[in-house]
Amino acid sequence: MKKLPLIVAILALVMLAMGCMDVEGMIKNAIEGMLEGLTATCTIKVSSTVGVDSTGLNRTGEYEAVSAQFDPETAVDFSTDSYRVEGEVAPKGPIKYTVDAAASVVGMFQKQGEDDALLRIEIWKGGELVHWSGTTSPWGAVLVVAFSS
């Protein structure tokens, strides 16, 4: 029974030399399967409690997303994309920013005004709210962070 793992290893090496096994494909499939569990589609929702008669709450912000994908040279390639955003959060509903295949998302948003309306930032992963934060302070800032795993 102790010789069985040795025989299997020798047989695998012989089959590899003969071209019967796609080792690179097996490694790629294993890494891509692992990355599927570490990444997700994330949505950042920016909303406010401004009144219906208001034109909206001015805000600026920046968010970054870290993504990961298979790279034959390094096995896994991580990249970071950064986005600067600004504008009004209207009373009719949130503004949404979606990032596909993100390993993590971080965002920083600031109110641009003296009012006491709530600026609320949410991070959603697969239809589930994973983190939210907000501020009512004039010129207040909100920081949100979420990891996909």
C-alpha cells in the first residue's frame, strides 16, 4: 500500500512527458476557481436624506477597487482602479457605482455643504449589504471599506 503513491507519482510524470496531461491548464483552473471565491461584483450606493423640494446634496468622492485575475507569469495579477466622482445625490434615489470581480473596495466621500442632511454610503455584494456609513456633519466625510471574501 505504501508503494501506491509512488507509482501514481511516477505514472503522472510519464504521462506528463508524453503530453497526456495539461499541467498548466490544471494550475490555471485551480487558481481561477480560487479567485472566484475571493472576488465578487460590488456596488457602491450613494444616497441622501435631502428633502423632496431640494435639488440634491452636493458631494465629491473617490473609490478604489482591487481586482485579481490569473496571469501565467505570476499566477495571480492584482490591479487597482481608482475613480473620482462628484455631483448631486438627488432625493429620487441613490447613485450607483458597480465594480466587477473586485477583491476589495474602498471609498471616501465628502458632503459639499453646510446643511444637516445625511450622506449615506453603502457597499453591496451580490445583493447583500456588507457595509454602510454616513454623516450629517456639514462638510463631513464618509469612509467605507469592504472585502469580497
